[in-house]
Amino acid sequence: METNPTRESATDRKNLVGLSRAELAAEVADIGEKPFRAKQLWHWIYHQGETDFAKMTTLAKSLRDRLAEIFEVSRPALSREQTSDDRTRKWLLKFNDGNEAETVYIPEDDRGAVCMSSQVGCTLTCTFCHTGTQKLVRNLTSQEIVGQFMVARDSYGEWPTPKDGGRLISNIVMMGMGEPLFNYDEVAKALKIIMDGEGIALSKRRITLSTSGVVPMMAKCGDELGVNLAVSLHAVTDELRDVIVPINKKYPLADLIRACRDYPGANNARRITFEYVMLKDVNDSEADARQLLRLVKGIPAKFNLIPFNPWPGAPYECSTRAAMDKFTRILNDGGYSAPIRTPRGRDIMAACGQLKSASERDLAKAKADARIRRMAARLDEALPHA
Ligand code: SAH
Ligand code: SF4
């Protein structure tokens, strides 16, 4: 896996987005400016959403000119923006090294969540997940993660940062491409920027990080970030989970459940979400539901039942409605909330587990086209010409 992506910008100016407060202060000190200038810049970048130094009017004109010579405040390039019939919006973003990742906005009546990616692709190979079939993988930088949120805010014109309670983009779920706990440092840096009260100011209570179960990183995530935790469980036995969520071979169910029980900050008001993808005749029996209740006993938990979202060539089918209804009822009777999630944005391939960069799809298509052309050429050679 590539861990040090090329960071050259389209220009040779340094992008200030994604620097921690300390790093921004160091840049400001380097050009001989007083520390309060860093505070002002932070406000312009993350509260106002301003990208043009010339408009940062609390800074002296000479300083604005200087900043514009050395720095920039930019976003990842937009390869494509699509809006679904159900108003779900998806952005395909292109980073400076040409890699791409997807970000999705899922609107609700008076609020909505941005589903952000933590990696290009994913090193894990969960058998039901489209992202897991992507070959190319690298970690996203803090700049690229914060950039995803800023692209969403730009798209809805949600600058300057509105008061909490009056925002279209009110929540974040780290549930896009990649395993966020395999890229903990950059994810943590990005989320700290996003949670900073003088900028984007999104509360940790409005952020949920989803993990396939990277057990050794879970406590740190809870201690340092205090965000809500979602765990992709999907199976109630090691035998099945080893197959569908292969990280289980390294961190089996007993270890994962213990880490959930110990997750800092989890209580009845802030429950751990157990995600469970509904796979027909694989993990959706009544016995599975009852075993699930035994497994999470004593953990402040809730469930999210995700109907399997198909993708081309996927080896599974989604459970029947009747099986899902029965599953929900058993969990409800056991005292837990367990809604069946309505898939959003299916028509634009924006639903859970469908994210995969277009470049990868295009590559596959180009290879298939080339194969067909080669076959046609051979056929052409073999056939006698008139
Ligand atoms: N890597 C992290 C976060 C990204 S996946 C994780 O695995 O938790 C986000 C969620 O989508 C996970 O619960 C994942 O299991 C689920 N998912 C993946 N593919 C899916 C599919 N095809 N249909 C439904 N849910 C899927
Ligand atoms: Fe990676 Fe999550 Fe997909 Fe598994 S479900 S392959 S961990 S993105």
C-alpha cells in the first residue's frame, strides 16, 4: 500500500486545508507573522469557507498578497457530481496524484449526513463490498478528508458555518471507501479540524466512525476523538465472519465484542451501532437474530440492518422482506432498536458498499474493450478476406 502520496498541488503553492492548528501556526510564524494571524486564517478557512485570500478582509492587504503568493486554500478537484432521484448526492473527487474517492450526502428533512471516505479503495476484502474488490489502495491525507466535507458544504452553499441545529449538513459518517482505523492518524487529524469550535464546529456527537473491527485501535479512537462508534458485525459466528469480514481471522468476535464493551463514552444515551448487512440465506435466520442478542448482551447497543446493495458480479442476494422483518422483530422484542435501512441513492451507485472509484471501473471497461478488440483482430486475421 502506498502511504506517501504525491502531495504536489496543481500549483506549487501549499494548500492550507488539513493542517492542524499547530501546523498552521508554524506556517504563519515561518513568514514572520504574529500568532493571532493563524487564528484569523483558521476562521476564514473553516468558518467562512473563504478560498480567496483577497477577500480575507481582516488581514492587511500586503499580508493577503503575500499569502496568495505562497499558499492556497483549495479543494480536491471535482471529477463528477451526481444527484439521485431521492436527492442523495455523490461527488467523485480527484486528488493531486490522480487517485479518486467518493463522498456522498444523504439528505433528510431538515438535516443530513455526509458519508466520507478514509482511503482510496480498501485493503480488506469483505466479500459483499464493492470497495473491497478495488485493487488500488492508499490512505487519504487529512487534507483530502477535510476537503471532502468542504466540497459538500460548497455544493450546498453552507458557508459561513451555520449554528448547530440549522444545518443541512449536520452529521458525518465515516462509512465511505476504506477502513478508517487503518488510517487512524490522518482521520483523527481531519476530525479534530472538523470538530474545532472556531471553524466547521461539528460536535463529536454528530460524527460516527464505522469500523470492520480493528480491535487495537478502538479504545484510542474513543479516548481521543470521542466519536460515535459503528461496528460492521454482519455475522454471529467466527466461522461465517472469517469468510465475509476476513479481518475477523485476526480479531475474532470475542475480542471485538470485548472492545465494544470497553469503548470509552458508550452509554445508553450514546449506543454503539452494530451494522448488519442482510444476505439471503447466509446470515439472516431467526437463529442468527437470537444469537446476535446473546452476543451483545450488556453492551449499550442498537442495530442497523442494511439490505444488501447489489453490485455487478456480487456473489450475494439481499434477504427477503419477510426474513428482514422477522429479524427486526426478534431484535426489537429483545429490547433493541433495529431499523431496516432504506437504501439511498441506488440509481447513482451511492449506497453502502457500492462506492468504487470510476477510474477503476473505467480501467476495467478499457481492459474489456481491449480484449474484445484483440479477439476481433485475431478473428479478422483468421478469416479469409474477400
Ligand atoms: N470499512 C468500514 C467503513 C466503510 S463500509 C466498515 O467496514 O465498517 C460502511 C458500511 O457499509 C459497512 O457496514 C459495510 O459492511 C457496509 N457495506 C459494504 N458493502 C455493502 C453492500 N454491498 N451492501 C450493504 N452494505 C454494505
Ligand atoms: Fe473495506 Fe469496509 Fe468494504 Fe470491508 S466493508 S472491504 S472494511 S470498506
